[in-house]
Amino acid sequence: MRASRHWLHSFVFALSVTFSTPLTGQTPSVPACIRLGVPASLDPEARWFSPAPADSTRRCDAPAAYRPIGLEVRGTYRSGLPDTRGQGAGLAWNGTNWHLRASADLEWKVLTVRIAPELALSDNTDFFMFRSTDGMWIYGPPVPSDRSSFSSPWYYGPVSADLPSRHGVAPLSRVHPGGSGIWLGWRGLRVGATARQSHWGPGPGESLILGTSTAGLPRLEADLSTTHPLGTTSLRWFSGVAVESRFFDQDPTNDRRSVAGLRLEQGGRRWHLGVSRTLMDGRSERRGLEAADLVFRRPPTDSLIDFVAIDFLWREIESRGFSWVEVIRQQAIRSGGDLMRYPTEGISFRLGFDQRIAMTAAAEWRASAEGVRLDQPLQRAGITPPDLYTSATVVHGWTHLGQPLGSGLGPGGQRQLVALERKGPVWGLRGSLERARWNDDALYRQFLPNWWRHDVSYQFGMRVTRDLVGRPAALSLTWGRRTNHLFQNDTHSPGYRDSDVPYFQFSASLGIPRAIRPITTDERSRSGR
């Protein structure tokens, strides 16, 4: 019965998208066009290799009255433990999950309107977890009494964050505006309002400050770009609102926080450099436009999360390869002396490469790898550094709708990934190996921490893609094992339960573009219209 309801929801959503777009073209009185195309792949295994979501709205290059229609559907079955990294509004919880997305652009002179709704459905079946009161905090107060039992057992007190272990026990459904928005553009300037995802970092992986593991922030944004002999310079700014999940606390006065960012980019033919600053103000009285100038002045630090970042990408034009590095710092630099004594305090980074290793008449072969380190080692004697994405004063931490705004690995995460890929004009194949370590900083706040209790997962992924007469299709399979889940190991820590959890995921996605040819003036006259 539950699966029937999900199919019904999917059918209604597809009909609403289809019939909200005209199927017959009429000659417009002004230059305009509608482009409805399939977005970037929703397949979770593709997140490391697909191009990052475009952060600037491209001009429509279709004929004036062209009305193509498209939709992408992804179905995922997951068992063992959920993995919600890099999937935006569609979370791959245990059980069956559906994610549907479409995109339509209407452009007229300097105006661009994008309609790109998303629908996400999940069975959200059971798996082992700790309630928030089950966590063992030995250096501070217990979990606040107003917290949901689904809130994290690790992140409260001086390292608080809105990262629920589970989003309730009922099936989940979510409708999100996705990449919808409206923009005004003139020459190199574009301003608008949107809720799309934003990728502030290099390479095809997930950025550490604004990643793809949660739905996009509702926000105002502005981009200014100019081209000169040294390349292209861009200045990007946004001001938005981060929203609390339904499974954090019972305080209605702190459900929204102001977030703002400023990024400067300089790019040449072979390289791209970016520098950014992003802030979150946890004071409940600040809303929307009141935070528009947040990055241009210094609010009180007792209610602020402050990130600075620098990233660099290098392209090999001849071999079509590229490499990248991104470094972020959450803790403010107090003085020059502090920086000299503790240069790596609050630092997290990711680095990787994607390189063509062979080329044939039928396809190219590419090797890629990426490493991410988010855990915070001890820097000062007697002072434990705060976990990345957490805060003692902004109790929700660097989160939106219960997911990290940055990397989906979350606080204390670490990952190494290698992959080999065949890319051809019709079909492709990719295999990947990944090791990840979870919540590692929280381990050292537990009773009897030791190296036998690290929460680590190992997984193998395989993905096949094929072009089915203009319809991009993908099948992916992931299986792995999570050892010492929630730091449980009864072999070397007597009295604890053993928690090694195997997991499995199968995912299929299909893009359904459909081109509707406009009715010409001659055809209209012959039909008597």
C-alpha cells in the first residue's frame, strides 16, 4: 500500500509538471523561449564525477518558440544504514526512496525565470540508532530537555548542531522549490532570488562550505563578472535563511538563522582561484534582508559562525585533466602571533584529481581520487578544539533542514576515494572504492575512547550509464560495511554491543526529455486555426 501511494504521488507530480508547460508552440510577440531540460544526474554515485551544479543561469539558445519537456526520476532502495550525502532534497534513507525533478527556463530580454520543483519520498524504515539522551557527554552538561529524542547524541553543549540521527519514524515526503528562481541580468551583472544549490569550491566533488547534501538555501544573490586579458574576474554575494529541522528542539524563536557569503574568483585558461567568506548569525531577531550586509561588517562573535576559504583548480588542457585543493578555516584568527603558533587550528581541507589515462576510438578512460579531512586535532595543550560545523552559541551549527550546509560527511568526518571510469558517447562504466570515518572528534568525548572504536565504513560502488535515444539512464550499485557503528565494539571494550553493519544500495535514474515542435504559421492556416 505504501509503494502504491508513492507511485500515485509520482504520477501526480509528473502530470503537474507536464501540464503546467504549454505543449503547443505559438509565435511569441517578443523574443522569448522556454527550455525544459533534464538536470544533472541525481544518482548519488555520480556526485564525485559529474560537473558541479551550474551557479549561473545560462542564456537560452533554443529557437524562440521551442517547448521541450523533460523530467528526471530516480528510484533508490537502501538497506542497513542510510547515506544522505550529496543528494540535496532527496535523502536516501532506509527502504525505498523516490526523487523527481524537472527544470524549465523562460527568458525574455533581461529576465530569466526558472521553474524546477523537486519531490522526494522515502519509506524511512527502521535502523539502529541512539536517542539523544543515550550519548555519553563526560566534559559538559547533559542533553537539553527541550531537544527531540531524534536529535544527535553527540552534538550539543559547546559543540551543538542540528543533525538528527533520524528524521522521525513515519514515511517522509518533501516538496522543495529546488533550482527555481528569478533573475535579472544585464551584461556581466545578474541579481535574483532562488533556492537552488550553490557550489562554492573547485572540482566535481562536494564543496566544504556550501555542498550538495542538503536542499538549497532560500536567498537573494548577485553575480558580477568581467573579462580582461588576464582571464575572468567574478564577485558573488548571497544573503539567505537557514531553517531548523523538525527533529531538533521545541524553541520556536530560533527556527531560522541568517546566512550570508561573499566570494571573489579569478580564472585563466589553465587555472581558477577562489577566496570566500561566509557567516551565519544565530540571533533569532535577524531575518532575511536585515542580514544582507552581514559579510561587510563585524557582528558580535558570541552569536556567529565565521568561515574563510581559499581554493585552487589547475587544468591540463592537452590531457583534459584537472586537480584541485580547497582549504577552509572556521575559527577566527585572533592575532598574527596566534596564526604563527597555531597555523592549522580550525583548518579542514579536500584535494583531488581527475586525469585521462587512455584514449581509444570508442571511449576515454579516466582515473580520479579525492581526499577530505574535517576532523580537528588538538592544537593547544588543555584546550579541545570545537568540531567543524558546530557552535556553542549558534546551537544549530552550520546546518539547514537537519543536514550540513557543507560536506555531507559532517563534523569529524574523513574520506578517501579512488575511481576508474570509462566514458563513451553511448555508454559509460565507473567503479569506485571509498573509506570514510564518521564523527571522529566525538569519539574522544566518550567513556574509554580508544583506536579500536573508530566508526569507519568501507564501500565499493559501480555505475553504468547509457544514452537511450536522447534519454540518459543510469544504474548504480553500492555495497559496504560500517564497522563500530556509533563507536560500539564489544571485543576491545567489554560491556559494549558489537555493531558492524553491512549495507546495500541500488539506484536507477532516467531522464525523459521530450521535444515538442512548435506549430508554424503555415500549419496553423492549413488546420483552420
